Amino acid sequence: MIFGRVKPLDAILATAEKKSLQRSLGAFQLTMLGIGAVIGTGIFVLTAEAAQKAGPGMMISFIIAGLVCAFAALCYAEMASMVPVSGSAYTYSYAVMGELIAWMVGWALILEYAVAAGAVSVGWSGYVVGLIENAFGVTIPKAWVLGPFDGGVINLPAMFIAGVVTMLLVIGTRESATINAILVTIKVSALTLFIILAIPVMNMEQFEPFAPLGFGGIGAAAASIFFAYVGFDAVSTAAEETKNPQRNMPIGLIGSLGICTIFYLLVAAGVIGAPGLSSQPIVDAAGAAMEPGSRELAAQCVARAAEGIKDVVCSKEALAFTLREIGWPQIGNLLGLAAGLALPSVILMMMFGQTRIFFVMSRDGLLPEAFSKIHPKFNTPHVITILTGVFVALFAAFFPVGQLANISNSGTLFAFAAVSIAVMVIRKSDPTRHRPFRTPAIFVTAPIAIAGCAYLFLKLDMKSQLLFIIWAVIGLAVYFLYSRSRSHVGRGIVDEVHEQDADAPPQPVPPVE
């Protein structure tokens, strides 16, 4: 196999049974968790980011990103139903392509989940601050609600919500999932109301020019908008806590993705077509679009607002802003309230996925054993949950939402491509294994997913690409200096289940090289 050590699938399943999390989630809860993870910052906040890169052409960006995710979701569904344990892309890669690739995938998933949770926290802050200012007529000093790149000092509301979600996750998965289902209902209702109010007053002239920066701008927006879809794979990290995962995982993955795509296109059309607003990019003297989240764009937004120009790209709460401008100020405030209530569900799922990845990597010996400690009362991995919460709060405090989203996307795209490769490899290496869900036309579907991931990665800004490379180099150093020598597989500790004694302790066996 690729780069040596492979952990057999049977050993992975045996390990999961030996030190497992409680199975408490059904198909409906998984779908709700998927919608909760997917619908969030991407549509509530990154709509403005996409407009700055592509203008009305972001409609095509949503379709491109959605298609890439759809093909990746089909690959995920087969692997998740066949290997119903926590760990997502990390676990699948370990079983198919070996420990080094698995480590790099798990390391990349840290970028996906922890940084993404920070991005959503920043998005939540924008809506809550906008709600308070518009509903109560107060002005909050920008220094304390924006990070330094956005013209402030520290984003205190974003830090606050990250802390609250951390506490909720420590309490337990069942409680978190129940609260999440309520928040998803609020979120979907708010978006439905937005569509009902915004679509009928759409002005088609607002869609011209449709692609002011050409297809390059549409591709760049798709690379950012991809963030709006990535939550679906967080569902697969809950496989070990799912009842009947062979049936329920594919339903949760593909069902949530399909529902969210319909919402995205309708909401984006409502924002673009809003009369009196501009969804065109703001450009510099040379005609190039200014970088979202930059001080230069922030200054230009202030200047244009003083001239009475209303730009969607300048809003930190695009949907509520749109409703206020088309004559529904109170409904706009209600939507801001709904976002304030519902966006924490996205933070919850991102941090949920992060802690479960850490949990499984620790259980394999690649990270300190303390990371897989389970709370005696709440039955959750509390140590790593709290540690993750600290880092999420720091990300949210100092970085703009768009930059965090792009960095997160770099890790996500790498993981998605790895899963798409893994599902093809295991079709060849283990063709007789039971597959409750089979990806259709796998040798067409998976290559499309891989090519799509590569395309979107190349369309990310250079800063995000460079940060991913630096992060990967750090990950390699950690692996060779710490993890490789402590790996359970490398030390020959692989769990096996024997028919005569299913409860027997793990027996040392030689690692598969």
C-alpha cells in the first residue's frame, strides 16, 4: 500500500467496538445535523464575499461548488456506510492508503473544522451586532466587534459564542443534537421567509453584467462558496454514534446536501435581484477586484456608503441587510435574530467533527492519549473539546470570515480528494467486502470529484494555498518526530475480535507494511 503502514478495516471496526461512543443518532437527526452544518456562514455571510469576486455570476459558483460536493458526497456515502466509525476521511485513508496519508488527511481536517468554526463564529458576530445596532439604535465600537484585518482590534462576540458552543459539546451529543434540530428549524424558516419576500421583487436588471470579472471570478467565488457546502462530511464523523449507520449515513449525507443546494440558489437570486442594491464587485483604479476582508476594501466601503451607494459586498449581514433595503426592516431584524440563534448550530457541528477526528487519532496512538479521554458523567471527549474551543475562539477573535473560510477550504479539498481516491482503491483491493451503499459509476464519479477538488484548490487565493503548504510541512514534522513512533499500528497493537472471546483484550500483531 501507499507509504507503508495500513490499519486493516476489521481492526478499525474492532477498535471502535472496544472503546466506543454511544450510538444515539438516527436518520432524521443525521439529516438535521447535516443541514445544521451546511446551511450557515456560506449563505448568511459569504454571499457578500462571493459577490465581491464574481458579482451575479456567483449563481454559477454555487452550482460548481455544489456539483463538486455532490460527487464527493457519493464517495463519502459508500465509505461511511461501509466503515461506520468515527474519523471520516482520516479513518478511510488509514484503511486504504496507509498511516502517513491518513495522518496528513487528519491534519488537514484540523484546518477544515477548527478554522471553519472560527469563520462561522465571525459570521454570527456580524449578524448579532447588526441586529443590536438596527433594532435598538445603538452604535457598538468597531474595535471590539471586528478583527484587526477588518479595521477593528478584537472580535469579542465571536469569542463568546465559541465558548458557549464548547460548553454545550462537553455536556453531550444527544443534548447537542436535540438543540441543533430546533436551531435548524429556525434557520430554514428564516431562509424560507427571505425567499418569499425577496424573490417576487427581483429586478432582472440587477443581474447585468452577469460576470463582470469573467469565468476566473466565478471560479474564485466557487472556491470560497465551497465553504457553504462542506459541513455535509461532518455527518460522516458521527458514524460511530449512529444507529444503523449502513442505512442512515447515506440518507444523512446526500439528503442534507440536496436540500441545502435548493436553498442556496433561491437565496442568492433574491440578494442579487434586490432593487436599489449593488451586487457588483468593488474594483481598484486598475479595474481589479479588491480583496475581500482587506483594509482597502473596508475603507472603500465606508467612502461609498457616505455617497449613498448600497453595496451588498460591504455588508457583514447580507440577508438581513437586503430585507431592510427592500422595505422589510423589522423582518430583516428578525432574520438577524434567527441567524444569531441558528448559526451556533454550524459552529457546533464543525467543533463536533473536529473533536471526533482528534478522538480517533488519539485512539490510534498518533496523538496523546489524553485526547481520547471520555468524561465519566457526560460520556464525551471533554479534554480535546475544550482545547479545540480555545483555538476556535482565537481564530474568531482576530481573522476575517473570508480568509478563515478559504484556509478551511484548502484542508477540506485535500480530504475530499483523499476519500475519492480511497473509494476507488478499496474497490480494487477489497472487492468482496459488504457495501450497503455503492457509489454509482465509481470510476467516473470519483475522478470527477478529484478533478473538481484540484480545480477549486487552484482557484483559492495564494495566501490560503501557501498556508496549507506550511501547515502540511508542520504536520509531517509532528508525524515523524512524535506520532510515527507512538502509533499503535507501528507498535503492533491492532485490535482483533475473536469469535470465542469477543471481549478479549487487544492482541499484538505485526503491522501491515
